[in-house]
Amino acid sequence: MWNSTKNSGKLFLLIYKTNKGQFFASSFLHILQGLVPFFSLIVMQNLLNAISSTMINGVDIVLIPFAVFVLLYLAKLVINSGQTFVEGNLENSLAKSLNIMICQKSTQLGLADYENSSINDQLKRASQEAGFRPYQLYSQLAGIASSLITVISSSTWLFLWKWWTVPIILVVSLASLYSLFKINKQQFEIYMERTPYYRQSWYLTYLLTNDRAVKEVKIFQLSSYLLNRYSGLLEGFYKVDKKMLGKLTKYTLVYNLVELAVMLWLVWLVIKETLRNTLMIGSLYGYIQAIMLTQSQVQSIMRNLLQFSQNHLYMEQLFLFIDLPTSDPLMRSSEQSNELGMIADKRSSFSIEQLELRNVSFQYLGQEKQVLNNVSLTFNKGETVAIVGKNGSGKTTLMKILMQLYDDFNGNILVNGHNIKEYNLMNYQKKIGAVFQDFVHYEMSVRQNIGFGSLEQMDQDDIILDAAKYASIDQVIRTLPQGLDTQLGKWFEDGQQLSGGQWQRLAIARAFMRNADLYILDEPSAFLDPVAERDLLELFLDLMKDKIGIFITHRLSSARLAHRIIVMEDGKVIEQGTHEALLQRNGAYAEMYQIQAKSFSDESSREEVYQS
Ligand code: ADP
């Protein structure tokens, strides 16, 4: 009860803030709506009584009640049209504000939050419901208020006639409320348990309808398997829903039957009084109408209360999501700097000259395994470093920690000799250009794909084209129909599709677009052929003269270009040094290199055999 009052309060505040004018207009119209049925009853009763007494008093006596009757119906028309307009607008503006609020909140979540399935569930629930639930909740509350006004006025009318009719109607209506509330709660629980399955079904539709997945779905003939899983999930939802609906129908049917019997009995009482000639025909109409109004409005209050209790639980989820604490180091650091007031400005103008990791260890939330284990490393300006190691050895994680996408690591990271936590994270991250392994294909223009690296310079063609040149994608751009403003991808109209390597070059250009101090390339070899990778890395080395450049690679022929090579295994740095020094050491690197070199020499001898 307390929670629902609190959430309703929050909701009203939100609506009030969204649009004050519409909020007041809507409240006013709801009050009028509540009064209209009672006034209609009175006006109609007077009109009928006037008609029945025309025999004695002449026709003129009907004119005034009829004029009032006409005025009332005109007023009703105006109120209804006004309400349609105001409510429609209120609903749209509320959905707009909430959708923006949810997206805003999503931007404040950290990488770790996105990797947390229960937060993903919450996000899905919130974004799915935002468009309509809050407005439903508001209109139910407003509907309850309107119906209450009607019930109070019409039951007063009844009360003055026979007071005991009112408690009878109320008791009958309230009796069934408890069991209906229980069904409601069950429905909500089902909904909550279902969210992960909803997400699964959403993912299956995504696989079945998305152009990125379609190639594999077709070639591995996954369609019927995926479709079966999808229909299995939907079938499960349907069966549970059907059972609940059956239960609900049973309860409401019994409840409606009892209510109907009581109402008919009361109507019969009124008819009996009329037959005994104690009531005029208008009053007969008035009391029957008052009985029916009270009963129907109490029913409507109950229906609204029920739906309200359901929607309020969904609303609670929405507010819980909005209030969710974030794992994003950026948000935490800005909260912290607000609290401490000084950190934000302490080191605002700096360039990253040196990065030092001291005994850095890290494990992912909810995982036992240490993904990084006591890593100590230094990176200096002017140096290009290659990181090599088997899959899963922790290379990418190390980069994510360097970028401060996670900040709950143990040990210390020093930037220019000072603890990284002393820096404003926004300023720090501005100095990093990165190409992720799973970089994004923005289904937007070339300009946006590159310009996102430095939003302020997005309209400067020469800077964008320079970045494109560094990533060797400038020639391709020149052949596109609208040059920099060509739409890319296939999701939207007139999109030009690029190859995997070309998309990756765009991602590289995006990183170069930024005037950063630290550049990180995570496996540029993923989409590039060996020659292209080599060309890129040679250029990278050249560009990194007064920067720190780090690249992760599996090709040791590329790694050897770097000033220093770091070898990782099981979250530890097991070797580091130049290519020559590591070969001399005859350790893990030398072994990997020999394996790769052998496969190359095997290839070339095979080629010789083919050629001969
Ligand atoms: P590499 O880049 O060397 O291939 P990663 O840093 O990607 O290795 O992964 C190191 C280990 O951390 C792997 O065992 C992987 O399963 C685990 N891991 C990577 N990302 C996550 C994550 N987001 N949540 C949990 N575990 C992860």
C-alpha cells in the first residue's frame, strides 16, 4: 500500500513535470466526467416528471427541463472532445519523457551492468513498458477519482431514498476484491519469471530476422530449429496465460451474477414503490438509474483498482531501474568528484606520457577465476607495444582495464606517476583512441562512422579524410555515390554495404580521428590480410612517435614490428622484450614463433610442390 502510494506520488510528479498545463486540464476534465452522470440523472428525472405532469400543468412546464437537458448533452460533448485531446497529448508526452529517461539511464550503465543478465532483464522490462504502462496507471487513478465522484453523488441520492441500499451494493462489490487481487499478483509473478524467456524469444526473433545472422542461419539450416524453440517458448506463454484467463473469467462470472441478482432485487423494490403510487415516473427512472450507476461505478473502481495494482508493480520496476546504482566508472567518478569537489579539476589538463600497472589483478563480477593476476607493466610515450598470447589469456581484459571500462580491479594504475583515480575519467578517456575486436558498424553515413571519433570535428571534411587516409579507406570513400555522406549498411534506404575489412578500416579511422595520447588496436588482423595488416602497423608505428600505441595480435610477424612484445598466459605477463630478445630467451614466444614460422615454411614448400 505504502509502495503504491509512493510510486503513484512519483508518477503524478513526473506527469506534472512533463506538462503542467495538460496535467491540470486532465485533472479538471476528470472531475467534470465524474459529475456528468449524476447531473444527467437529475436532469432526466426532472424532464420525465415534467412530462408526466403536463396533463395538469400544460406543455410549457417541459421547456426549461428540456433546455437544461440539451445544454447538458452539449457540455458532455465538449468535455468528451476536450478529454480525448488532452489525454492523447498527455499520453504521448509521458511516453516521450519516459523513453528518453530510460535511454539516458542506459547511457549511465557500465559495461559490467550490460554483462549482467538481471540488469538486462530490468532494462528490457523498463523499455518495453515505458510506452504505455505509466499512462495506463495515471488514467486508472484518474478513472478511480472520476468514478468515486459519481458513486458519492449517486449513492447520496439513493441514501436519501433508502439508506440501506448503499451498504448492500458496497458489500457485494467489495467481497470479490480480495480474490481478484490475488489473481493479479499471480499474473505479475508470472510476468517477472518470464522476463528472461521473453529476452530469449526476442533474441530468437533477432536471429531469425536480422541480416547479420541470416547467412549462418541459412547455410547451417538453423531456421526450423530456431523457429521450433521460438514457438516452444510462445506456446508455453500461451498455455499459462490461458489458465490464468480461465481462472479470472470464473471468478468474475460468479461475482457478476451475485451482483446482478442484488441489483435486480433493488430495481424490483423501486418498481413496487411506483406501483403503490408513491413515486412519479421520473423518480422511478432516477432511482433505477442511481442503483445502476452506483453499481457500475463501484465495478469500474474495482476494475481500475485491480489494473492499478498490476500496473503499479510494473511501475515499481521502472522506478527501480531508474534508481539502479551504476557500475560505470565514469558515472561513479563524476559522483565522487561532485562529492569531493576537487578531483575533477585537479588534473584537468594533461597528456598521457606514461602508464604503469602495479600488481593489477581482476576478476569479472560473479566469477571465481582471476582473469588478470598481479600484472605489472609500464607503457611509455613514443613506444609501440604488441601483446600476444593464447585466446583467453586476458589481453582484451587488460585493455578494458586500461581504458577504465571496469574500475573494480586490485592493485594500482598510475598515469604519469599519479593514481588513475585522481583523474577525471571523462578527460582520461578522451585521450584514448580504440578499435575493439567487435567494433560497431554504425548503420549511418561514412561521416558519422568516422566522425564519432571526435564529434566536434564531424563537419570538417579534411580531418575526416585524413583519418580515412591513415586507415587506407580514403580511396573507397571516393568511389561512394555521396562520398562522406553516403549511407552505409543495409538497414536503411540507399545504404552501401562494405566488406568486413572496409568496416574495420572505418573503425580504425574513427580511432585516428581522435587526437589521443593512447591508441589501442585489438586484433586488427581479424579482418585484414597479412599485407594490409603489416601496412597498417607500419603506419601505426609512424603515427605513434609521440604517443603510446598498443596492439593485440596473433600474427607474430606483425608483433615483431613493435618496439616491445608482451606475452600473456593465464592472466599473467610471462615474457616481455624485443622480438630478438624473446627469441634468444627461447621461451613461450620463441616456441610460438617457431610454430608459426614452420607453418609458413610448410606452406611455401607446399606452394613450391604445386608450382613444380
Ligand atoms: P583474450 O583477449 O586474451 O582472448 P579475454 O581478456 O577476452 O582474453 O578473456 C580472458 C578470460 O576472461 C576468459 O577466460 C574469458 O572467458 C573471461 N571473460 C572475458 N570477458 C568476460 C566477461 N565480460 N565476463 C566474464 N568473463 C569474461
